Amino acid sequence: MRKTVITLFAAIVLTAVSALAQASALSDVDSYILQARAYLLAMMDATNKAALDRQGAFVAEATQKADAALATAMADPAQATNAAKLKELQSVWDQFKTTRDREIIPALYADDPAKAKELASGIQTERFKKITGLLDELRKK
């Protein structure tokens, strides 16, 4: 119960932070990716299908916003010098989403939280670190 409350609190905080973030596309990418991940973590604590569905909808919405913000950043002429890093970010984010959508979320719906947590704490952790590292590098430029 406490873990669920903490996870939901993190999702709420991330949503508030997103609203206060700068309007730049990179800030939006960062905020929405963090939101999508927080909602996925909340899905892992869900105790029924309704809760899974609700958090899954939040994951999908945050993901769509992250994708749109990333596309905006990639199309921004001011980001031309960052094109290679943005493409790398896109690639890692796509891999992250694929594993999440094809393996982690289906495992949660199949009531196999151990498999979902194994994936989330393995390759997904590495990918998420890569994503946040790339975003940090991009913001410093």
C-alpha cells in the first residue's frame, strides 16, 4: 500500500513539474518520458484490471506527448547540431516503448508481475539511464 501511494505521489509530482517546465521541446520530452515511466511503475502496483487500464491510459497519453515533443525537437532548426544525439535518443526511446508495450504491460495483464519487474529492473533500467543521460547532454549544449 505504501509503495502504491509513493508511486502515485511520484506520478502526481511529475505531472505538476511538467506543467511548470519550460516550453522547450527538450524539457517536454524529459517531462513526458518521466511521466510515462512513473505511470508504468504505478501499473506495476495495480491490484486489478481497472487500475491497470487507468494507469495504462496515462502511460499512453504521456507517451504520445513525449513522441510529439521529440518530433518537434528533431524538426527544430536550432537543434541541428544535436541531430545525432536526438536520433540516438529516439532509437533508445523506441526500444524502451517496444519492450514496455510488448512484454512488460502484457505480463502485468497476465498477472505475472515477477516477469514485468524483471524486465523493468533489467534492460529497461539501462535504457532509461541512457535516455536520461542523452537528455542531460542535450540540455547542456
